[in-house]
Amino acid sequence: MEELIRILARSSRQRWWRRLDRWFYNPESQIDHRLRVEAGGDVVDRFVVSQKDLPAYRFVDTYRAIDRAAAGNPGVRRIKSSNDEDLNDLLHAKRPSWVSREITLSPRTAWPVGPEEEVFLPVDQFWIFPSTSSGNHVIVRLRYISEHERLVLAVAAANPRRADEWIAKFVQDSLVSSIYRGKNVAFVYEAGTRDEFGDPEKLAKLRVSFRTATPVPQEDFIVDKEIYKILWRNVIDLHERRELLKHHGVPIRRGLLLYGPPGTGKTFACRYLSGRLTETACIFAAGTTLEQAAKVFEFARAYQPAIVFLEDVDLVFSSRDISLHSSALGDLLDLMDGLRPFEDVGVVLTTNSIERLEAAIKDRPGRISQCVYFGPPRKELRRLYIAQYAKGYDREATDFEKLVEMSGGTTPAFIKEWVHRAVQIATERIEDPELKPQLMTRDFEEAYAEMKHATDKFSRRIVGFLE
């Protein structure tokens, strides 16, 4: 009896909710009704929906591709409404009682379009393109789903083939006119957050961000002549003359491995190369993002000509005997093998510990074209480094030859810090910020003694003493 009472009560509540829903339901405020009206009424029943999932970083490019197509057509209608159902359900499924189809203004979120520039765009928008002599209306929807970091491009049309063609057109146009072409970008993880009980509130996400690193001028790039020649031949010349080289049968795919102790200029060389390749997409990945090599290479293929810089690869792609990331290592090997000879995708890897690196990467021809050693700079290079970092200061009281001898066995990173420390000491003799500090040899001697003080063989390497 009690069970029967509960069933009757529940049934009564449901009837009342249906009545309330009918009383307050206004078709004019519903997205499904609006789409049907704008797209030609009952003809929408014959529409077929095609959709494609895309990475979230392609939102701006795809939005602009659709908007460009709509710009030349004054009959296009736009609806900025945020709804949880997909386009196919909005057009063909009955309205569920637990999901609202109320037209709700879509929130706008910030999207980076350059190193220091962003735009605000709605995360859910519909475009209704009017019918033409070649067919009925077409409905286009672009929706960003933040929970899964994905983008859904959907097109509804009476002809399935037409819907597929529109999707292909938008995807291709978004790649051709992309905000990433010829830019320096980095794959980075956006940290997640947890509540007071340790449960995740916001998951960590892999993002594509624009790099703000200042390009290295030619005169500031101090490196051994033979090393420069190798970098020029395998990276700069290869990309600047790609069409001519491909015409003569020279494969564009090439891989370089830069190795040597920390602070010897490997990262600086990558910055220099990325600054020279002004028409090439330069993609940087390091740390935990190396485990997402598949997504990095997918990006590079989409926006080629491109070059991928993988920094400190030994942290993830160490010898398989000691590696904790064997699946990521396998992905990288497959990706490097999968690059076709005339794909415009180059690879530059850096490592401080080549002995830890997996042999299948460094020792197999075809994956790496050449290994380049960055070691302690020779005497003539140390002289250039000191002069470069001390440029702009009064150096008349500086014995450069003595400094060159003192800096034997050190790294460029040490020399840079050494000069900065000497400048700091020199400024202790002046009070007027407008005065240029005079660098004296004793300033360098004091800085050198300070940096070398209380160092054992391990800490000496940390500050830059390699010998």
C-alpha cells in the first residue's frame, strides 16, 4: 500500500511539472525553435549533421574561417547561445525535461592570438547560411567544451555531402590563415587545482601558448664557426631554400641533436634558430610536455613548414633500461620515423646527458642527421663572450687578456653571470644612476673569487666550472 501511494504521488508530481512546463514554455525563446524558423521550417527535419572534433587551440582559427565565409553574405544569421545538447539532438530529438533549450547568451572567453594579444569570442555560436540556387539553408555551429579541452565543429544541411564539404572547407581555411603560421609557440601544462579535501576542481590542461622570448640578433650569437656552419646548413638554409632543395631531390626532413654540459649555449642556439626562421612555425616542448609528443608533432604537421624543438630530452627519453616513460619513448620513435622525406617538419633535440639518451634516438641514422657538441668555449670565443656581455660599460681599466685566461674551462652561462657580478661590484663606487660604471680588473677578480668560494667538484659544475 505504501509503495502504491509513493507511485501515485510521484506520478502526480510529474503531471504537475508537465503542466507547469506547458504553462511557462515559450517556443520563441527556445534554440531548437529558432533554428527551425531561421533555416526554413519543416525542411530541417531532412537535415543531416556532420561534425568534427578539433583541438581546443584551433578555436580562433576555425571561428575566423566561419566568420570570413559569413562576412560576404548579408543574409547570414548568428545566434550566440550556450546549450549542452549537440546540434543533431537540437534539430531532431525531442526536448528532454532535464535539459534546457532556452536561448542563453554564450559566455565570451579570452583567446591568445599573439605573444601579447588576445581576443574575446563566444564559446558557443550558430551561423545560419541562407539557401542558394544550389541547395537549402546550412546551419553551422562551433562549440568549445572546456571540460574536455576540445572543439566541436558541426554543419547541418539537407545534403550530407554538402555538410561534409563545408566542414572540410572551414578546416582547410583555418589552417591556411592560421594565427600560428610563422610564429614561436610552446606546449605547456596549465596546472590543475584541488579543493580542501584533495579532490580535483580543475584538471591540468595542455595548452599552446605564444613564446615571448626576444629573438637573438646575429651579432649576439657567438658560437664556434664549425658549429654555426652545421646549424646553418641543417636548419636555416634547409628552411629558407626548401622549395629549390625539394626540386632537386633533397629531403627536407632533418634532425639535429645538440648535446653538452649545462650552460654551454644549446638553448641559446635554439632561440637564435627560431628567430631566424621567420616564416616557419617553431614549436617548443620541454619537461612533462615531452610525454605529449604525438600532439606536438600533430601540430607541426598541421602548420608546416615547422620545426620542433624538444629540450632536455634525456629527462623523458632516457635509455629504455632506466626509462619510466617507455610509452612516450615509443611514441617519439614512431613519430620521427613517420615523417615523410618531403614534409616540412624539422626536429632539434637538446640534452645535457647524451649518455643517458636512448640509443634508438641518437645512434640510428635517419632519426638524427647529426649530433652537435656544445662544450667549454675556446680562448678566442671567451674573449668574444666577455666583450659582448661587457658592451656598453667603461672598459678602459679592464685587462681583457687576463680575464680570458681566468675564464678557462668555464661556460658561456658562467661568463655572463661573472660579468654581471663585476658590474654590480663596480656600481658600488657610484651613486648617480646616470653615470656609467667603470669596470676594473679587480672587479672581475673579486666576482670570480666570490663565485668560486667554497665550491667542491659538484657545485663548481653548477656555477659553470667544467674543468
